[in-house]
Amino acid sequence: MLSRCNLSEFPEYYAKCFDAFKSKSTEPASWTSSLKTILPKLFKCNWDDSKVPTNFKTLSVGCANGDGGDLLICDIVKKFLPESSQKPTIFYQAVEPNADSLAIFRTSADSWAQENSSVESCFQWFTGGWQDYQSETKQDPD
């Protein structure tokens, strides 16, 4: 019988399951392709030049090591943020139960921030699952 559990309580099991999923799935390739085509269209539809925000917030739940398009999102967002006297800021909250994966992502994000100095980047890291994050921060997603 399958029972429901919080996988963040079993990080090794979570990591093995996720690795198995990635090795058998075509989702990462289609996800990346979709991001490259759909995200720019959404930005163009929702923002005219006078309404483009100077800050952008992203919440990534289950980001793993960031290879699922997380930094690609930052690249696409950066293209749409306006140049102004104040640098635009990308706030990025990463939530991941596997600490090893999160450490890999943190290294990649640090490199991305150094290479993209035209924007301020504020990466925040949370080791745990969605339920843990929500109860610790006491926030509803907005």
C-alpha cells in the first residue's frame, strides 16, 4: 500500500527517486524548450514598455541542482527588465529537500550572478520541502 509522506524527511530516497525520474523522463528537454518560447510571449503579452517591473520574483519548489531551467528563467527575465539608473533585481527563492543538489545549484547561481552584473540577483536557499518552507516562512504563495 502506498502511503503519503513528506519526502523532505527522507532526502536520500527523494534524491534517488528524482535521479530515476530525470534519467527516464523527456520532461527536462521539453521544459527548457517551453521556457524559451512561452515565457517571452507571456512577458510581451502582459507588459507594455511602461509597465515592465524593475524587480522580478521567482519561487522554485523542487529546483534540484538548478539544471531544470532555473537559471534559464533568470536569463529570460533579465532580457525583459528595463535598464534604468537603479539596477533591476531578480529575487529567486529556491526550495529543495536535497542539500547536496541545492549546494550544486548555489555554485551555479553564484557564477550566474557574477556573469550578469547588469542586474542585482538575490538568491535565497531553503533546504526542505514545500510544506516545510510554507510552515517556516508562514507565507502563502503570491
